[in-house]
Amino acid sequence: MDMNQYLEVFIEESKEHLQTCSEQLLELEKSPQDLLIVNEIFRSAHTLKGMSATMGYEDLANLTHKMENVLDGIRNQKISLNSEIFDVIFLAVDDLEAMVMSIAEGGDGKRDVADVVKKLQLIEDGQSPLAASASGEVAAGLMLAEKETLSKSEYDEFELTVLQQSQEQGFSNYEITISLREDCLLKAARVFMVFEVLEKIGEVIQSNPSAEQLEEEQFDHSFTVTVISKENKEDLKKKVMKVSEVEHVEIHAIDLEELRKETQRQPNQQVQQSLENAPENTGDAKVQEPEKQKQTQGKQHGSKTIRVNIERLDILLNLFEELVIDRGRLEQISKELNNQELNETVERMSRVTGDLQNIILNMRMVPVETVFNRFPKMVRQLARDLNKKINLEVIGSETELERTVIDEIGDPLVHLIRNALDHGIETPEIRKSQGKSEEGTVILKAFHSGNHVFIELKDDGAGINKERVIKKAISNGIISEQNAAILTDKQVYELIFASGFSTAEVISDVSGRGVGLDVVKNKIESLGGSVSIDSSPGQGSTFLIQLPLTLSIISVMLIEIQQEKFAIPLSSIIETAIIKKEDIMNAHNQQVIDFRGKVLPLLFLKDVFDVPVYMEEEEFYSVVIVRKGDKMAGLVVDTFIGQQEIVLKTLGNYLTSVFAISGATILGDGQVALIIDCNALIK
């Protein structure tokens, strides 16, 4: 049976089950005695194990099986939960997520999980998982033996064939273990340089840990590479030792005959181990299977959802956008001809396409909780690593964004949260000495405003040290001392987004290894958004990300300024008003009006957009009252045209920095109207 047709469903459902495991583990940590939560986690793990085995991902299935055994011991009250056990289960879930991601990216889902498997086995045997890292000669001997076995067992049949054929053609097969200095900061860079040397004199077959783990620096200081080369051991060693910060190189020739024998022995050992565990596991399976069948039957009767490839939705939306433009043209022709039958037909078509439009747009929208859900577990682990007490509050996770934006916003948010935890929130001792609670708070909030979605990240930590930022910016040549003296606080805070900027005195693995926040800013801007920062020393910092709904169909009010047409999103409009010229007042060099007891700033759009003037000003002004969050402003226009559904199109790569314009649309008469970004106008 060809399983590839089920791969997409497997990946999506695996992610859902692992998300359930993560969420429920966090709940279980708060209520360790709640067996209902344990059962929920067990069911997800059990289902994932069965799916993985069916799809042929044995490594995934085996690790899930080990985790399932521990969960079974917990729910049967044979294992008592503590922080060490929670840490190991979270590690197992992390590894499972990485394996599923590998499969989603076209990989084989393999990963070095020997350490976490050993810890799970110790927990299952009633021992402390810390015993897995015990020192001493016996432990060292066991680790060495395991390393040799692991090294040999990692070769699949294809790799063994490559090694065999290379040997027959006069090449030598080596396992090279490279140790970096303990104070090496750029481990990934050194690994890259080692690989570059080896690839010039041979071919790298595999590495342990994997290349992905090495790139992410998920190793201590040593790694092993399997290489095919015609060079001798001594020459290989000399060339690798020339790489800076390489402390030791050990090279062993691979014995293919012994390697094949070991590979053949291992399946027999696994079968024997399975037979030894058979009675307990079989009994468990008998209990669980009917329950699983009932759940499956229930899903078959109750499920009303299907999975659709995002590309199909993109095609559907593009076609519908063309239909909306044609609909606008038809409505205009209908008005010009004034034919009753045509008017009725066009009105009916408008209603039907309006309903269709809502359905299509909703199909593309995804709650931001799909991104936010990963952060509680991440914050928990980072808080432990940093020895800090941190509470993460998530607000507005039901806020929806286009799927394409959702897929891209995760990494910038991870970086900002890590930055807040590492540099923002203080240690419990410092917070206590400053009169704060020992537990720091990080608030992640999402909300709609106008034609945008805002994501706010706020912490109650130390805030940004203005003097340190200025000093660092001057030393890096970003600004001069003269310019520094006239910068506002907000402009100073914006400096931390400069390329390579970091005030970190110690380079940390937590918040980006000193890379800075310029990567975050570039990513958000590539999505058509923006990011700003505000801070109060001793009280905390707030990052505000603004993301546009880049390609969608929106309701707007068409207005005219002189002889040019513009569109204002209805979602930004409070109301419209007609005011007398004499009602306008001046306050702080700004023209304002009294609007329902509030002072409302006025913006003359003909001046904002430098529109050519053909008509003289009249005694009355037409004003559109718009808002951004709690702030409001009045936009002065010449004429209200009316409400219309339009297709929002971006301005393209050549017009990315046009002030207060979020896009354009084609009207029914073929004219182009620019869409006003009210959020940019309101300060």
C-alpha cells in the first residue's frame, strides 16, 4: 500500500496530538493528582504511536511507546510525578515534535534520542532520571559502549552499500570524532569549517548528531563524522586540526564486516526485548483497543471537517478577486443603463457573491492560537534554565490571521519572547530587592484594529537602559554623539533594531546569541508589517507588531480628495460628520475639533498626500472619524462617494515605503483607488 497519500493527514494529526500532549502536560504540572489529564495525554500518545507504526516511522513509534509506558505507570499510580519526571516527558515531546517536523520537511524523521530513551527507561524502572548522567568509570564505560553501538546501528542498508562500494574502489572509510574547545562560542561556525575541509578531500556520509542538530548547536563539544576519502589518517587529522578552536581529533577506520554483523544482531535483540514485554503490553492493548474503536466510530459519525491544501484556497481566492472586480463593473453598468431586470439580477448576484466571499475569506483565516500554543511550554523551560519565575498570560488567541502570515510570524515571536525572558525579566532576588513580586509577568496579546492585526508583547521587567543603548550605538558607529543628544526616548529604543546591535554583556543561547533584533524587524517588514517598542526603566517593555491583511477583500468607504479617489476601510471608521470651518481650533500646533466632548485632531488628507488642488475650499468640511485602538482622529476629505467591497492589492516591491497607504484597488470603472492606512496616520 502506498502510504504517501496519507502523509499530509499523518503530519497534521501528529502535530495536533503533540500539541494536546504539551498543553495537557502544562495543566498536569499544576494539578499532578488529576488522572483525567494523564489519561488525555496517554490517549494522544497511544494514537500517535499507532499512526507512526502504520506509516513506517519506527523511531517515532518507539520513542512514543517509551513515553506511553511512563504515562501508563503514572495513571496506574506506580510512578509518582516530580519535576525531574516532568522535564524528561517534556524532552520526549520536544524530540517527537522535531521528528514530525523532519518528516514534514521531507526528511526521514530520524533523531538521536538515546539520552531521553535512557531517562524514560530509568523512570519506568523506578529510578531517578538523573542517574542517566551519573559520572564515574562504570558510567563512562557504558556510555562508550552505547556510543559504539549507536554509531554502528545508525547506518542503514543504503549507507552500508555506499561504504562497501567505496572500499572496493580503493577509498578508505573513517569515523572522525572532533572535539571543540569548551570555551568555543561559535560552535556551528566551527562545524561548518570542519565540514568544508572534509568535503574538499572526500565525501561526508553522515554525522552524529545530525547536520540539523549541529547547525542548531544541539551538542556539547564533540561530534562524529563518517567520511570516505583516499587521504590517510595522519593527513586527515592535520587538516582538521588546522580549524580554529578544534581541540582534539580521533580517527578510526570502519570495519565493514563487524559493522554488518552488529546490524544483523540488533533486530534479533529488539525482537527478544519485545517478547519479554509482550504480556504487559498485550494486556494494555486489549483494554485500549475497544476504546480506540469507539472513538474512531464516533469521529466517523461526528466529524464535519476536511483538510484542504492551502494552494487550492489561494487559487480559489485569486479567481474570486477577479469576480469581485467584474461585479463592481456590472453594478456600475446597471446604474448607468437603469434597466429594472438588469438591476434585480445584479442585486441578486451581489448578495450571492457576498455570501461566497465571506465563506472564502473565513476558510483562509486561522486563529493565532496555532502559533501561541507553543509558547507556554517554551516559557516554562526557559524560566527553569534561567532560574527565574515567569508567568505567561495569553490574551486574544482567538484573533484570526491569514494562514500565510500565521506560518511566518512564529519565529519572530519566539525571538521576542526569548529576549523578554533573558534580558527583560529579572531574577527573583533582584525583583524582590526592588519591591516587585518574585514572579515576572509576560503578556502576549493579539487584537484587530482596522485592516490590521496587532500582536503586543509586554513584560514587567527591568525595561531598556537608555544610556547603555546610546553608548553601544555610538561605539558601533550607528549614531554620532551629536545625534544622540537630540534623540527622543522612542528613537533611542528603536536603535536596538539596528543590524548586529546587542547590549548583552554575555552572549546567551537563550535570546539569540547576541544576533540582535534586526532579524525580527526584517522578517515582520517582509510580511508588510511593522514593529515598534516602548519602555519604562524599572517597569518593563512593550513590543507592538502590526500585521496587515495583505491580500483580501474588504469593505471600504470611497471618498474623493480634489479629483482623486481613495478608500478608507470601514473597520477603521466610527462615523462621518460635516463641520463648519469656524469650528476648527488650534492646540499644540495641531488643528482640532470638539467631538462629543473630546478633543479630536484633524488631518487634511490633501496635505498628507500632496494632492493637486483644483477646487477652492468651502465653508463646510466633510470629516471621516477613524480610530486606532483607543485613539481617534478626523480625516478631512472633499466628498463621500459611498460604501463598496474592494479587492485589496499590495503595491509591490517597488512601492514598499509609501506613507499611510496599505494598498490599492481597481474600481468598477477601471480607475485605481489607493487604500488609506488609518493606523499610520494616528499617532
